[in-house]
Amino acid sequence: QKEVEQDPGPLSVPEGAIVSLNCTYSNSAFQYFMWYRQYSRKGPELLMYTYSSGNKEDGRFTAQVDKSSKYISLFIRDSQPSDSATYLCAPRVAGGFKTIFGAGTRLFVKA
Amino acid sequence: DTGVSQNPRHKITKRGQNVTFRCDPISEHNRLYWYRQTLGQGPEFLTYFQNEAQLEKSRLLSDRFSAERPKGSFSTLEIQRTEQGDSAMYLCASSSRKALDTGELFFGEGSRLTVL
């Protein structure tokens, strides 16, 4: 079993839709739950992160973690064509040196 | 621009040749990582440096791969006797000592290797 499982998609939605991206993980020691966004032919960049369970909102983006079910979600409200990218979940142990990435979900937002 | 810089951006080589990639991290970052990414997959950890010390190397990394970070500044990743299976994007990332918990990674744009 992989440490992080993520549906690679692709996921295609119309502009303005609410998008839900999800990951599951197996390591209960993970405490930080990062989301990176990767545009085509670019390196990933950190979008947002949460610590432990709960929700965190940043503009149109909401990250949610349920540690009891080891389930991570990223919601995008009012999706825009500029949101078209690959979204990578990346949980990690606090103070650990290594970040493990999911396979990434390719998102296409159609104008 | 003070971001992570990688060179060359694209390398095409024949099977059996050696290739070397260079990474210049953000200057004040003490941690440096190499990842490999293939189509449809997330970045896969290869190796990690803290300053000039290589502290971890993935078991997936064969002995044809070697990385260095002399003087804790730039890093090089060398692949000897390349194979077609080495074709991938090689990503370098750096991280600040101030981000010990989150380990926020700043990635370069990658070096794409094509082995013919």
C-alpha cells in the first residue's frame, strides 16, 4: 500500500464549479498536510497547508483533514480556468526531512 | 530572481551516456532535495542534503546515481550509463531551516531527461 493515494483524474469542470480533490494516507504520524499546485512544465509550488485535523480557508481554497479516517480534501470554490493544474497532496511528519507526494490530480477548468 | 535554478532544462542523450544536472537553491536555504517525476506521477524522493551532508538516499536510487553538494551551496546530480527508464523530470527543491515543521519546499522548474 502506498503511503499516499490520490486519484490522478483528469477532472474536468466548467468555470464557476466547486471542485473537490481528495487523498488518503496510511501513516498516522503525519501531522502537516500540504497541498502543492503544479502548472504544466513547472515545478510544484505550495498552495496551502493544515496542521492536524480540521479546516483551513484561504480565499477560494479550503483544505480539510480528517485524521480519524486518514482523509485529506481540498475544495476550490468558483473555479477559474487559471486553476487548471495538477494538485498534489503531500502529508508529512512535523520536523521530518522528507515530504511524500501523492500522484497528483489533473484539473481542467473550462471557460 | 532568487528562486531555485536548475540547468540544463532539457537534456537528450543516448543510452549509456553520463549526464549531470545542476541545482542552485535559494541562498539562505540549508536543505536541498532531489526528486524525480514521471508522467502522471507525483514527485518521487531521491535524496536529501542538509548543508553539505547527504543525509538520506532513496532505496530506489541505483548506484548509477550520485549527488553532491560541495560547500553546502549548489548541488549536482549525475547519472552514469543512462537507461531509457531514467527518462523523467528531475526536480530540485530547497527548504529553509525556519520551516522545520512544515518543510515548505521551493522547487525549480526541473531538468527533463530524455534517453534515446
